[in-house]
Amino acid sequence: MKVLLLTVFLSLLLAALFLLFFLLERRGKTLTSPEQDALRPFDNETPIAASRK
């Protein structure tokens, strides 16, 4: 029974750490990934609807 409680405790701890780190990463705008930097040139463009024939 103690092993089950320890497993549940560690699982909840890891889930809380994941959520914390995820929210900190999403909040910090200065840290960007290479994938986001590669798409940055498309930020200023306005989409144009394609005309159908």
C-alpha cells in the first residue's frame, strides 16, 4: 500500500512540474524556438483569399 501512495505522489508531482514548466515557457516571450523563428517572416503578411474560377 505504501508503494501505491508513493507512486501516486510522484505522478502528481511530475504532472505539476510539467504544468509549471509548460506555463512558464508559454509566458516567456523572449525564449523562442527555431521553428517559431523560421515562421516569423510570415507574421507581417495579410492572407489573401484565393479566387475561384
